[in-house]
Amino acid sequence: MTARPPTFTRFRDAQAELARSGAVLFRDADGVESLVIRYPYSIDYIHSYAEDSPFFLGLAEGRLRGSKCRKVKCGFVYGTPRSHCMVCGTPTEWADLPTRGRVHSWTTCHFGSEAFLKETPYNLALVEFDGVGSLLLVRLKDCVESDLYVGMPVEARFDPNPKYSITDVWFVPAP
Ligand SMILES: [Zn+2]
């Protein structure tokens, strides 16, 4: 066994050695040497969707669920479900949204979290629906940035193998 792992002064070089052997010494600009090791870990995070559960169960059934204010005189419909109405404070009830809408605005992401790295760059859009007062933030697939415009018709697609995650839904350009 090697008593001391190799020493590096550039972290980029150290990374290659970490990938290979799992340990390096890294000497910083002040001459301080730190033992750096590769330490893989993973966790299973037990997460409850609680009152949001019908939204994710809906995605698995190919349904897009928003919420609607229970106060008849208000009746505000939310594209992103909320437990209580932002307009009047009344509790809401679940309401199916149309699965077709229009691009309200969008952005193209050139960086992303680990779940989205494989599809980077990807497009995120705020989608508006007829009869719905607020917007839904979703990914847009099957199109590139230069295809997109405000008001572009889009429709929902649902993962046939749902993971009960927001990635179970995305939108594509509608004919
Ligand atoms: Zn209301």
C-alpha cells in the first residue's frame, strides 16, 4: 500500500487521480497540504406529498390538476395548485386543467440540476390555459429555442412510466 497519495497543486489534476485511486494530497497556495478522498454516498429520501398528492397521482393518470376557489363568487382557477385562494383566502378544490395551452413566457436553461443534466440545454415555459387565472411552469420538449414564441400552442405529454415527480409531465408544440 502506498503510504502517501500523490500531491497536486491544481485541483483539476487532483480530480483525475481521485477518480482513479480515490485519494490525493492537495497543496494550496499557502503550502497547506490537505488529504482529499473520494467518498461516494447516496440516500433514499422518504418524502410525503401530503395535500399535494392528488397532483402527482393525476400526472400518473395523464391528468393535469390545478385548483379552483370554492367561493362561487370568486371561482379563481390556479394552474399551479394552491390549498387556499390568493384572491379571497377561501380553500380551493381540485380541478382538471386543459392539457392544451399557450406559451406565456419561456427561458432556455444551459445549466441544470442533476436530474436535468442529460437534457441540457432545455426549455422551461410558463404555460397559460383558457379559463385558468395563473400559470404552470413546465419543461418544453421536441423544440429548440428558436422555435419558441409567446402565444405558441403547446400540449401536455405524460410519462407512461410515472415516477410521481414533476418530471412526469412536459409540454410539446401542439399542431
Ligand atoms: Zn377565491
